[in-house]
Amino acid sequence: MYKQLVDSNDKAVERGLSRQVLDPNSRYYGGTIDPYTGIAWVNHTTGTPTDMCYWGAALANPDSIYYRNEELLDRLLLATEFVLRNQHEDGSISPGWTNYHSPPDTAFVVVGYAQLYQLLQQQAWEKLQPVLDNMRLFLERTVPVMLTGGCHTPNHRWVLCAALGFLYQLFGLEEAVKRAEQWLAEGLDITPDGEWTERSNGIYNAVSDIMLIHAARLLNRPELLEPVRLNLRMMVYLVHPTGEIVTDYSGRQDLGSFHDLSPYYLPYAILARVDNDPLFAGMANWAGNSLTDPGVCSVNALIRLLLEPELQQACEVEDELPEKYEIMLNEHFTRAGYLQQMASAGHHGHISHSRMHTDFGAPVARIRSQNISVTIMTEVPSFFALRHGAVRLLAVQLASYFNPGYVPMQEMTRMPAGAGYRLTGEQKKGYYAPIPANQLPETVRTATSPWYVLPHQNRELTHEQTFLTKAEVVPTEKGWRLDLSGAEPEEIMMQLSFVFGDEGELSSGELLETDGGHYLWKGGTLRYSCGEDWIELTGGEMGHLTATVREAKLPDKCKVVLVNFMTPFRKTINITLSPTMAMKL
């Protein structure tokens, strides 16, 4: 693992050098160009600090071909000067996306920059001093924004705590500890089963984990490792056999996109050592095999391994990772009770520049049998997803014109005797009466009465309709059966979408291609295959001709098959798996 990281880091050094701006007349002089935007940024992902971490790790490592390379040192010095020029007067940075003068994005950089500074500071090499001076100045300048700055999202709080911990370690600032304690006083946003608020298995779980590991060590708060342990144990059941993370129900931008275990390498490796835990050691090894480079500035694995050389050695004992299981996460979490407390919180369900994440703690079932991996989920557009060898059924989604868009399932329970799972989703929609005369504003008595100044909250609700949908997800000898039902109101146009990976092929079935490149499935047996693996589905219907449901955007770069029907409905979809891989639960 260590040698692989050294080699990949040396390759990353070369890529960064080729993108560094060396024209003194350029506004980006010394920075490295982000290949996605053509701009040099100071951020922790595609920005110059990430390349600086690659360069610094190489300069400090005798195993690197760039060890103490003076040309690389000169380039690193130019980069530190670029970073200083692009630091705002308040000490913050703007990462290049929506957050400007951003305390949390500055904190991400501080976490990575501080570790690189510590590594370079350990080197007995006088020529590093100008680089160290510039880096220390940047970190000193961040102190005001770290002591006063706020956040947008739940995980930002733990990033800020980690950054404050590093500033405390470097500068002995007691104020940094006090500010971190203010964030920590809000409590830890994790369920007993180990799920963080954002349900972001692909990105922000790992962010919260590593940042709290740093905070626990730097602030002498070992209890902060407990939620990390919970999440790392949960993640054992949220990886497909290929190493792909389950992102089908994420509350963030990793929703439905491909992510691997690599961000979890450091949390697993560090706690495997701390706890002498063979399960964590096994997961660390799996995650390490996914690493294609050391990682971005804030989580550079090679820098951490150079700072903690004991991590370079594999743990002596590793557990076999489970290949067959059935688990329901958050089955006993009292989510409804927490949601009822929202009314007394005073925010009326609204938060600026972020979201409430009311899906936190919603139940998720995970089933795996060797190379078959199934996810059944609530509070997201998809309620079912399946991996079967090379076959990827990425999502099964129900949409309607009742409240135009996807119909999320809100409740999930186990059916008796292991017969599957029952899901329900309820939507309400009504109309609003005239505002009582004694509650109307003065503007109604003028020539212009804008809609947006009327007190709409005082309108009486009329003619409210309730739409209840049910789904039963049942394992069979040959695969799975989906039983869907919905009654009133009648004559609602419904659409069931099956989203397959673009790499496979559709065959059989009566398909009608839409203008958008999707397929209406009229009937017959539909087969989707990828290599030697395939699944077959029955239950197609074309009860109406609508190609899309308003507010239910279908994904790009996927093969999408649509089943159209009307309420009331009782719809059964049978999914048969190719026999060499058939599920045996």
C-alpha cells in the first residue's frame, strides 16, 4: 500500500507541474490550473493546495524520485506565494464554487495545509524555510475566520473543529479550543446504527469520520471516536461486491453516482491501529486497494502515513469481510419523535443556504449474497436497486401526476417470516381559500396588490386529497417480486422507471423509444444483460403515452425503461436473475 501511494504520488507530482502557471504576468502565476475549469484555485480538491501536498510529500520522502529536488522546491515556493496572494483580507478563501469567503472551505484547506506544514517542518533542510514561512503565514491569517466563521452543512462543523484543533496545536490558541467546544456543544448528528445526517456514503460520511478523528486527538476528546466507530461499522454493509459504495439514497451530490471506498482508507487504517480491530483492518485493506492517488489536500493519505509511519505496516490480523447478510439500518430509530420536535425548534422547516435533511434516520435495507447486492430504501426517489454480477439496476422509481414528481416511500417494515419488506408513501395536496378580510394587508386597498405580500399562511385549506401508495419487495427463488398498489384519487397518471447502467444491453420486450432516448415498455419479457450476466423483468404496460412526468427528471447516460399505468392500480413486476447467480436467501 505504501509503495503504491509513493508511486502514484510521484505521478501526481508530474501532472501538477505540467499545470502550474509560470508566466509572471498571469493572475494565476504559481498556481496550478484546474483541468475542469481552466482556472487556478485555492481549494482543497481541485485547487493548488492539493498539488502542493503531492509536491511536499515527495520532497520529504526518501522513497520518492523527487526527494529534495530543488527544482520542485522552487515550484512549491511559487505555489505558496500564489496561495497567499489569493487569500482574502479576512483570512478566508473562495473555493471557486458557490461558497465565497467561506469559513468551512478555508477549514478544509487548513486541515491539509497544517499536516503538510508539520511534515515539512520535520525535515532538516534549510532550503525549505521560505516555504515554511509562507505556509505558516497563511495558517496564521486564517485564525480570525476560524474563530468567528460559520457553516452551511452538518459535516462542516466537524471540519471546522479539526481545523481549530490544528491551529491550537500549531499556535497554542486556547480560543481555538473554545470555538471548537461551541460547535461540539450542538451534539453529534448520528443514529445508533451509524448514519450521519447527510446520508452521504460516497463523500461526507468519510469527511465527518476523518475530521472527528483529528478533533478527538488534537482537542483531547477521545469520546469523539465513538460516532466514527459506529459509522465505520455501518459502512461494512454499504459496499457492493465490486467495491462501489451504495449511494442510492444519499442526501448530497453523490446521490446515485459512482464512488469507491478510497475516502475511508485513513479512518479505517487509523482506528484499526487504535482499536486493534481486525474488521477495520480488513476494510482498510479493501479501501486501500481503491486508492489511485494519495487524495486531495485535506485527506492526503501519504502525508498521514509519513507523519505516522506505523500506518505504513499492514495490521497483523484482518477479519474476513461479510459476503452474505441481510440488515435493516435505522429499523428501531425513533425518527418520527425527532420530526415532531421540529415544530418547537422555531425554524418552521426552513434553513438558508442548506437543507433540513428530514430524511435523516430513514430506514434502509441491505441484502447481499456473494456477488448479488440489493438496496431497499425510503425518502428518496428510488425504493429499490440491484447489482447482479456485472448487471446494474441503478434505480426503480415511482412517479405520479398527483403531486407531480417522484413518490418517495416514507415508511418501511419487515414482512413476517423473512417474506420481504413493505413500504408506504403518503402525499397530500389541497387548495387554499380567500384570506379573511380582517387579515388582509393595506396593499389590497391600493391600485397594486402583489401576491407575494399577502399573508398566505392565513388561508384555510380546502378539498385536501390524500394519495397512498404501497410497495412490497419480496425475494423469490429466482430473484425478486415488486408488488405496487394505489387506489384514490382515480385517474392519476403513474410512471414506474427502471434505470439501468448504460454499459449493458436491452433485448426482448415490447419497447417504444421516446424522443428523449428512453423506452416505453408495452409488455412481454424484458431482458437487460451485461457480459454473461442478465436479469429479466415481466409486468410491462403502456396505460398512457406520457414520456416523462413533470418534476421527475430522468437521469442521463443510463438506459431507462418506463411503465405507464393509471390509478387505481395493482402492479406486479417479476425480476428473474440469470441462474448461475440466482439469489438464495
